[in-house]
Amino acid sequence: MCGRYAASRRPEDLVSLFGVEKWEPQEALAPDWNVAPTKEVHAVLDRPVKGTGDPRPVRQMRKLKWGLVPAWAQSPDLGAKMINARAETVHEKPAFRRPFAARRCLLPADGYYEWCTAQSELRMEQEGKRKRPRKQPYFVSPADGSVMAMAGLYEFWRDSTLPDGHPHAWWTTCTVVTTEAETAPLAGPSGEDGPKSLADIHPRMPLMLLPEVWDAWLDPARRSEEELRALLEPPPPGTVRAYPVSTDVSNVRNNGPELVHELTGPEVGTLF
């Protein structure tokens, strides 16, 4: 899964990178090294500009809330459970099939965090010495330092308790599409005790899309299920690297560039 990520790029840089035509500077978000569900995030999407009468899709960067609330939901609370959508079933799940068909987006990130349990901690749990094993966080990011464009979906939800025209009557929310984690060796040295593949850390990972498929993924006119599912291919092995970071990231209240600082080794026990 993907339950936490970092997004510290300047909005102006993202606008240039993704070829955004419309963006409101007042929607700029501050750098965030500990993005958690229900927070607002930057999303890149193609859709007509509201109120212009022009049906042409325009590349926009919008501020969305992480945690997709289906249009049919009775309450926005459901969004907290919809932070991820599995690539294998996204076309058929009631909450995701409509957004998958027409409301796809890219969620820019520096990388994402994932936690794994040290073998020494697992042994302690099995021996009854620890009720709940501690987990070591890892930061996974593009090996070349580029922006990680995570595949996402977005949806609109109407709060029926509010009158028309109320600024909070409509919610726009999003989810991260995930896929099976790579079993191929990670790019760069992983250390003697470190994970050798992403699957060693966690069985799932966000679906990172490469620039050559961005336009096809964002195109709202592309609705063929077969064509869309063909875009759900993970990047080639070696595209990302992973390294241990401070357990401070485990507390969502902590935030700052030090959270993505690479440690020389795990803080929690000895891994693998």
C-alpha cells in the first residue's frame, strides 16, 4: 500500500514539468515531507475548465484531498479507507471503476515511505517479549532523483447538507493506484542487512508512471478498458531505490527534510 509520502517540489516546477496550462497560485501547497491521508495534495489532471463553455480538456494542477470519497457515498468518512486502489481490480470495484474510466490523475511525489519489521523484532514477538514489533521506515524514490508521478484517480462528492453555492458543498478527492512490489534487485547498494528488493519491504507499491505514458493516462477521452489497463505496467526494474530513514516519520506530526535523510543502517534491530 501507500500510506505516506513526501512532496516538497515547488509548485512552479511541477507546472513546468507536467506541462500544466492552468493553475491557481493561491492553491499552492507548502513542501510536505510527511503527507498522510486526508491531507491536501497536488494533482495533475486533464479536464475542461469549469465555466468557460470550452469542452477542450486542459492540463490543470489542482489541490485535492487524499482519500477518495465515491460520488454515491453517504458520508465523506469513507474516504479514509480509500487511499489506495489496486491496479488489478481498479476497473471493477464500485468505488473506482467510474474514476478509472474518466477521472485519472498524476500525484507528484519525491518518493514514498514504507515500513518493514526487523527479523529480530519478529523473533521477540514470537517469544512473547514484545506485544507489537517495531517497524523500520524506508524511503523509496526514483533512482535518478526525478519526480515520482504516482498514478491516481479523482472523484467529486456533493455534501447534501450544504446549500448550492456553498464553498464546501463539493469535495474533490483522490486515491493512489498501487501494484505488486518489485522483486528485482534495488538500484544502488542496499547494505548487507538491508532489503534486496521492494517486495522485501512490502508486497505493494504505488504505480509510478513514466513520462511517455502521462498523456495517455490523463486523457479523459481514452476510455477503452483494455487500453487503460495496458497503462498499468510498473516501471522497469531498477527505476527506484530504497534506504532506511528515521523512525521520526512514523509520527505524522513530524515534518521536515530530515525525514528523508538517508541513514547508514536501520534504526530498528537487524533486518533480514
